[in-house]
Amino acid sequence: MMNALPNDCCQAVFSFATIADLFSLGVTSKFYLNSIQFELQLRRQSLFFLRKRVASLLRVLPNSHPCFLVISDLQDSLMGAQERELIGDYSSLYKAHHEVVKCHKLYSQSMNCLMNSNPEPFNAGMVMISNELMLSVTLKRYIGDVRSCYHLLASPEVTVQWVKSILEQLQIEKKGPRLIPAISWYRLWVFLHCVLLWRVTPHLSFEQLKELGITASVEATQEDQTHNFGFGVLKAECTLRKIFYILFQIQHQISSMRIRWNTFGPLGQAFRGRDDVQGQTIEPMEWIGKVQTYLTSSNITQDDNSSVFTTFQRLYAQSELAQPVSVQPPLVTVHGGNVYYW
């Protein structure tokens, strides 16, 4: 019986449990509900370093983004959270429990909203550019999804959950050919971009961070993540290595990502409008290889950092440009297709 164990032993056991496991235990009795409060308080405090990251995200995230409201609620919860005395009758204990778990609930809802992003396809006149075999969305929406995940990706449990979601959508466990819709590849690209951004930013200067729309105060909180989650970080690292090993095996079958945008051309805006179409195709093997380098190697070269930064800076700069009504906005396009697993 858990109640026969010393308190320090109970807390040691709780530290290895997931949030879901703690909740399942807490609903069984008042004793267990009270027992898990200390661990839940610790985990809520581990999310407090998200305050600066969430505040920075909301300053740049359009309020039209579907996750804006729940992220705003998360900010309110993080800013208004107060410590409470956990001993009392059942009513006060339940109220304290509700306040403690509120941050976790809103954080989970925010990440679920982002992990299952289903962006509205770009409307080119009367044609919606979206079906199972192709999806085109604005670069601003894509960068918004990436930036949101980057700012909020903190808990190792969420990292593991995200990896499992990606593997389920790619139907890795099933053998033989499978049709993977374009939206699944889109979510994979958001995941790749976010993980690579998370890995490269510690190696960038403050000036380079600003060019990616990241403040130094936000970047400084990355170091706190390792100290806050301890054991969970190792599990997340192992899970990331697993998925990138799998992605490496099928990298030639993954849909590439095509970005197109309009520029003024070589003679500048005084000569003509922004009618020179440019584009860039990003192959999956390029980013998968980069992430594997950051995951497995301690010898990261300046060239590795520069190539990743150049790509990210170009995408971010294009997404921030003012878009005239008469000019098609920058678009991100991915294609669905059959993938064969053996």
C-alpha cells in the first residue's frame, strides 16, 4: 500500500509518474489526492519559465490563429498562479487541486491544438488549394505554427506525445504501401522545423536570434528546461532519436516542402511591382540529417549553424513582409502520396 511508505519514498515514486498517472491515482481517494499535491506543485513550477516565452509569442501571434485564445488563457494561468495551503477539508483540497492542474490542462490543450494543426488552405480565387494529395497554406500561418510550437515545447512528456502522434499519422506500424495525406506531411514539417530550431538557437548570437524573431530573454529560458525536468529529458532524447532513425529510413519517400514568394526583381520596386516569382524546395533529407547531427554529435560546426540560420531567416523575413491585396502571399505547399514501409 502506498500509504504505508514514507513520504519521501512516495514523492520519489511520483516523480517518475506521468501527469495522467498522477491524476488517475488522485481520483481514487482523498488521501491520494492530498499525496500527489506536492508533486503537482513542483511540476506546475517547472512550467513557470514558460511565462516569458508565452508573453513573447502572444506579441507576434495573430489573434486570428486558432490556438490564440487557449494560449492567452495559458498566459493568464501562469501569471495568476498562487501557492495554496494544501491541508484542509475535501472542498478546499479539491479547489487547490483544480488550481494546481489548471496550468497543465491549458498547456496540454495548447500543444494539442498545435500538434493537430489543420490550417485553412489558401484560397486562390475560387479554388481551394487543398486535398489529400496537395495542401497549400500561407507562409505566415506555417511560421506561426512553428513559432508557437518552438515557444511552448517544454515538457518531455509533450515531446514524447508529439512523436507518437507523428508516427501514428505516418502509419509507421503498418507494412506495405500507404497513402499519407498532405496534412500529415505538413504536420511533420512543422515538427522538423521546430525541433531543428530548438537545437540550433543555443548556438546563435543575440543578433541572429533577433533576425528569427526570438528575444534573448526567451532563448535564455531554454537552459532552464533541462534543470526542470531531469529524468524526463533523457526519455525525450531517446524518443527523438528513435523517430529520426525511422525518418532517415524513409527520407526519400517523404514529401518535399515547396515555398514560393513574389519579389520586385533585379531592377527594384521603382521599376515594376512585386511580380518576380521565386521559390525554394526543401528536401526532407536535408533537415533530417541536420537534426541527427545535433542529436548525436557534440562537434557542431559553424557551417552547420550558418546553413540552418540562413534558411530560417529567409522564411521568417518573407513571412513578415507586408502583403498588398494584388499580390499573392508567400505559400508553403506539400504533397501527399504513397509510402511503402517494409
